[in-house]
Amino acid sequence: MMIDEILEKHCADFFIQHSDINLYYATRFKALNCVFYIVGRKGDFLIVPDMEKNRALRESRVKNVISLGDLGYHERRKSVKDSRKAIAEVLADFLRNKGAKKIVVPTDFPAFLTVRFIEEFRVEVIENPFLKIRAVKSPEEVEMIRDVSTAVIDAFNFSLDIIKKGEKNCDYIRDEIEKFLFLKGYLAENTIVSSGEVSSDPHSSGGTVEDHVLIDIFPKSRKHSYYSDFTRTVIVRKNMEIEEMLEAVIEAQESAISIIRDGVTARDVHYKVCDVLESYGYKTIRQKADEGFIHSTGHGIGLELHEEPRIFDNDEVLRSGMVFTVEPGLYYRKVGGVRVEDVVVVKRDGCEVLTRYPKRIYLKV
Amino acid sequence: MMIDEILEKHCADFFIQHSDINLYYATRFKALNCVFYIVGRKGDFLIVPDMEKNRALRESRVKNVISLGDLGYHERRKSVKDSRKAIAEVLADFLRNKGAKKIVVPTDFPAFLTVRFIEEFRVEVIENPFLKIRAVKSPEEVEMIRDVSTAVIDAFNFSLDIIKKGEKNCDYIRDEIEKFLFLKGYLAENTIVSSGEVSSDPHSSGGTVEDHVLIDIFPKSRKHSYYSDFTRTVIVRKNMEIEEMLEAVIEAQESAISIIRDGVTARDVHYKVCDVLESYGYKTIRQKADEGFIHSTGHGIGLELHEEPRIFDNDEVLRSGMVFTVEPGLYYRKVGGVRVEDVVVVKRDGCEVLTRYPKRIYLKV
């Protein structure tokens, strides 16, 4: 639903977005603090600090740019002696002058404004409508995610070269991956390179390369700010248990990808992963296991690393243009963890993998 | 004031901090979403997603770590069919069971929780108490900021070498600075390298090196996450107007630094800058000028680039251990901009500059 439909549905006059990634998405204005995007039935307004007004007029998609000074912020700040209170007052003035009776705000809207607005308007807290809007990507957005995906694979190949040379220190490999990407214009933080027992915790990084190494890289472009996310598990020494786990995970991932198309639900995809893994006797989150497949199947990706849609036990219907990860894994404390992750774009009759790369990687170190 | 004094002052039973940098500061737990730090009169609690419980027990300073699952989140999610509502319900249960009547939350506390809590408790929105606590740094924090300050100066020297070789492209110089810092373990984003007319906008970067170049670098450590912030204006070709502006800015900055000590107010420092600049006939923000010195004198720095104290026209009393920038500048649309910025730590009888570096830099290109 677009914002005008949201206003209609909630019988509201205005939706107010504070400065975060949704404001950037909607306006293409990179804002720090004290920026508000106000959407009404008759138009939209971008309210910015005085110093940002010219940049906002230049960079944002919004025509009605108003500075806090234009709204009488400085006089208010002097009289109420508190900058936040002054912002709340001038925004309330603005809404009142525009005839607002009811407003809708997103779940993470700041408390100081929420509480002030409740005094005067009917306020309803709603799931941020931009989260659903952002879930379906434009062709331009897909190209930006494809760009980062290409860089991720270059970085992964670079890390394989390091491992082939005999490097065993996961922290060192991680650091080299992040440097490689930065020099190419991408920022990767919290990259995971794990081995041995460390890899049995899906989010932990570190350890010494033993039988296998799990590499999960999720950089964003420093130019256009879109993310990609990619994981491979590399076998460096024979270990039947790990290799069997990896084979099951690859089959689960490929089975899940094979059913993705416009109209299937997130649950269909998640359960396909669980079906395959359970068929090999592994425990899954569907069975409330605390070892085995213990996380969700994937998450949307775009301007945020984790966004809509969530690929889990939920009813969300996947639509053409949605971009998300498919990343089953298996984790056993005494054995270690394996995971395989790709980014896909949903199409009418299937999906396209943006991170195409072999999944069976056996290195001779 | 510590949190127990805040509870006392507001006659409140609990203060609730959602996941942001203040939560990290208080608990040393790097949290993504859905983490809450709840401080009561009899103890504090860290509430985390199930998957994060072990890491929270390992990494955080809080002894009472409780998972959302421990609080019955999963059953609630099934019954209310909305993950946010379920979180609000289990947190409300927790507070009710602990006997809460009144709670205090910070200004940016999320609306979905604020509105739910108002139904059942007395809720007061307060300035986040951690902002004031964080303003005074421990000796360990000062050492971390000193570490980044050293790196900033290395990066600045590196950029001078590039300019000496005749490089004229500000974007290229900026990119080289950011790469240099990343390879050393620091992340600089939105670095400003500006010249000519571009430099007349304090926040703009880019242009071609003409008579002078303004370089403003503010990286954080990728290891300990503390920031530094440093600006110098380099003269590369004779321009009397720019050089006179720079001399006035240097005198204003040094005069301001000379009065900083425990007990002076932010206004004293800000007005000292204005006094000096006005004495040379430049317009300042105190006179509501829109050219000249058009921003505040500085800002606290630590885990955030901009934090308390704000060095502006305000009553804040500067205390030993506070760390902030002193960064006067002059900006004229037809001439360009100059700025000089250092980071200082307040001491009982003065202050220490953490970014010691010459201020008059005349390069022969």
C-alpha cells in the first residue's frame, strides 16, 4: 500500500516519518537528526534544520522543503528552553495549521513526539508502511544489489587465495576481506570467518581454520548504500560429518530456491528447507531444536542488511521484485556449523540468484 | 546523575533503555534489535532475543540476562500474531510483576512501547540520562579517543603528501584518506575535502583544489568504536582574503581553548570564539548572520561523533573529563570556507589537546 492508501485505511490526515533509512528511501535525502517527512492527503513536506535547507532542496525528491526556522523553532526554543520540546511544539503547530485530527506514526517513532502529539491529536502507531514498500525493489535497486553481489564474490575469491596459501587465522582472513572490499568501494563490517567449534554459533567469528571454514560477507556499497549477503562453507580437510551436513544444506537451499516465484509464501520456502533437513535426520527450528537448523531461512536485503520480507514461519506472500537471502545452516556444538547463502530476486515464474557461485568448495591447503 | 538518582528524582521504579549506543555504553553488549536494558531500584536486567542470551552472558556487564523466550514471548507471539505487540506485552508483564507503577523512558524510546506502557503505567519521557553520564570520559575512554586522534593526524599527513604531488581532485583525496584509515583499523565516512566555493558550505565535500583546501576527518576505531574529529585548512596558493580568515579563525580557536577548564560554561567558550571573530569584523551566528561563523563552536565526541556537551550558546558547565571539539570556521559564498578543529579534554586547570598539530600549513604545490 502506498502512503495515501495507508491514510485512507486508518482515516488519518498525516503520516510522519522521522530521520532514518525509510526517510532516505522516500526522499533520497541523507539526513542526520531533526528531519521529518510528513505525508498528508494533499501533499508531502520535508522539515529540516536551517543549515540543511539548501541541500534538501538540491538533493531530496520533495518539493515542499521547510526549515525548522521557517516554523518558528528559534523563538520557541527561547521560550520553552528545550530544543526537543521546541521541535515538538512547532511540529504540532504545523499539523494543527494543516487541519490534522488524526496522525499515524511508525512503531519506532520517538517517544517525546508521540507523547506530545497524543495530547492534541488522535495518534495511531502502525507498522512502518515503507517497510512493505521497500520490500519490492525497482529494477534500479536490483542492479545496485547485483553490483554489491559481484564485489562480494570477488572478495570471497580473494579470501580463498589467502586460505590456499595456508593462512589459518580466521580473524586475519576476515580483516583482509574487509580491507579488500573497502579499497573497491564497499564497506563490510562484522564479516564472519569461523571454523571449528566457533562456527557452531551462527553469529560468531574467529578461531583457527580446521576441517572447514565458514565465510559470510555482507557489505554495502559506499556509493549507493545497498547491501548484499553471501555465505559459503569451504572444506579444507576431510570430515565426513561436516561434509554430510553441507550436502544436506546445499540440497535444502537449492530445493527452497527451486520453489520461489511470485505467489508462494515465506512459510513455503522456510518449510521446504526444514523438510529437506529433517528428511536427513537433522533437527530444525520447526521442531524447536536448539541444535541443527536454528535460525530463519532468510531476510530481505536492500538499504538495510535485514529488512522485509522475513523468510520464516509466516504468511507473507512473496512478490516479483522482492530480494532476499536463502541461507539454511546446520550447527552442532561438538562438530561446528555450515551455512550456504545466496541473494535471490523473485520473478513471476521463478527467481534469479544474484550471487551465483559454486557451493561445493574443496580446497587443498 | 546516575540512574538511581534519576529514578529517585522522577519518583520512578524503572528506567528502560532500548538498543542503541547508550545501551552499549551501559552494558558493553553490542546489540542489534529487540534488546532492552531495564534499571530498577533493586537491580538491572538485560532482556535479549533467545539466540543472543549466551553472548549477552559472556559479553555484557549485566548479571541478570533474560531472554524474550524466558518471558513467554513465543506463546504471546502466537496469541497476538504480531512480534512487536508480543514484545510490548511481555515487557509490560515483566514490569508489572516487578511492581512497577511509574517508568521513565528516553526521548527516542519507540512509540509502540510508549503507547502500550501508557495504558498501564505512569510514563515520563526524559532526556536520556546516559547522555550526561557519557559526556564525562573515564581515563580509558580518553586513551581510546587519543588513539583515534593519532590515526587522524597520520591520515592528514598522508593527504598532505598527495596534495604536494599536485593532486587537485578533492573527491580522490578524500577517498585516499578513507582507504588509508581503513587499512589501519579505522572507519572514516563522509570525510570532507573541499576547496573553492564548495568549501563555503561547512558540510559539503568536493571540488578542485584551488587556493586552499579544507580537510575534516572524523573516523571511529573499528576495534573500540570511539571517534576523533580533526580539521585543518591548507593554503596552497596566495589568497589574502582566505589567509586573513584563517588567521582570525586560528586566533579565535586558540583564545577559546585557552579559557577551557573545569567550571566554565559552553557559552563562555562559544562567545570567546564570537568575540574574536567579530573583533576582526566577521559576522557570527550570535548576530544571526547567514555568512561568516554560522555554526556552533563544537560538540562532545566519544562513542558517537556528536554527543554531549554541545559547545554553543548554552549554560552547560564544562567538567573535568569532558571531551569535545573546538572548531570555529568562516564561510563566505564568494570566497570559500576555512575551519580549524581540535579535540580537547577538560582538566581542572585547563585542557589538553588530543589532536596537537600545527595550524598554519602553507604548501608549495
